[in-house]
Amino acid sequence: MRAGLTLFCDPGLAAALRGVAAAGGREVAVLSAPPALMLAQITRHTHNDVLFTQTDAMDQAVAAGLVRPASRRDGFSVPYVLATRAGAAGAPRRIAVTDATAACRLDGRALLAAAAIAAPVIIGVATTADASFMVRRGDADAALITQTELRAAPDLALYQTLNAPAALTSYAAAVNAHAFSPDAAPFCGWLASDAARPALAQAGFA
């Protein structure tokens, strides 16, 4: 393993990025929080080497001087999907989706409407992790989650991939302006390289 580093990422990406880092032979401590909270933590100089977040949040980080602009790597994307319990049959009648809040910007009801997906019961939850928990507990038949979350959950299966707005599916990586690890910049470069593509694809990145 190479020198360890700390990475902040959006909820729904943590397990995927741990797997990607391991595939690259790197020791990475992955922490997740909503973008606004991550930026606030970096502003207070919370220990962090790499930020991996939605592109508009990264724009804010660059404008605020929280990351090194030259280190920024764009071009990552993560689809949203409807996931059901593995082996489930038939159309889901109860779908758990996120309400647009500070914890999760995704308006799940609007995304379902845009995809012409209807169900007798739509259950609003705070995060995509809550949505998948509802399915595991049997309180919902399907959950609106990221494809990265689906790939990390062998007990769930793909029901349908949804076309979410680019603002919600496009991500970027950059080195914290006060990064501690000497591997932060090489790691960002590796993430955007051809060598990382198989690991990213396996983890659910498009």
C-alpha cells in the first residue's frame, strides 16, 4: 500500500471509493457527508486530503480556495437507479425516495415523475441510505439510490436506471488546499487515468 490519505465524498459513494482505492493499491480513509457539510468542515481545516463531490459543489470549493484548482479532475458520473430486493418479482408498489433537503439534494418524487414511474405508495426519506434500508426491512419494494450503492449491496438488484439531471450525477475530485498526504495529487491523477477506469466501472461509476 502507498502512503495513506483521507478522502471526503458525497453519501452514496463511500463504499465505491474504498473499493476503487483498494484496487489501485492505496490506503485511503473515506469519510462521507452532504456537500455543504464537507465544505464547512474543510473551511474549519478538518483533516482532509482529497475532496470528491458533485461538480457544482466543487465549483464552490474552488471559488472559496478550499482546493487546489490545478488538481481538479472532472468527468466522473454516477447514475441513479431503482433497486429492489434480489429475487423480487413484479412492479414495485411502494417506492422509497429522497426528499430534497440539506442532507440530499435529490427530489426523488420529481425524478420518478420525469421518468413516468408511478406507484400506489411513495415514501419520502432523508437519504438514499434510508431508502435502501426501507427495502431491506420490508417497508418498501424499491429504493431510489445511486448505482454505486447498488453495486455495494449484493442483497439488492437493479429494477430500472433513471435519467437524472447532470447536476446530480456529475462529480469531480480535487486536492485539499491544505492536504497533508504527499499521495493526494497522484491519487487524483490516478482516478482520472485509464488505469482506474475498470475499478470505477465495477464500483458503479458510468
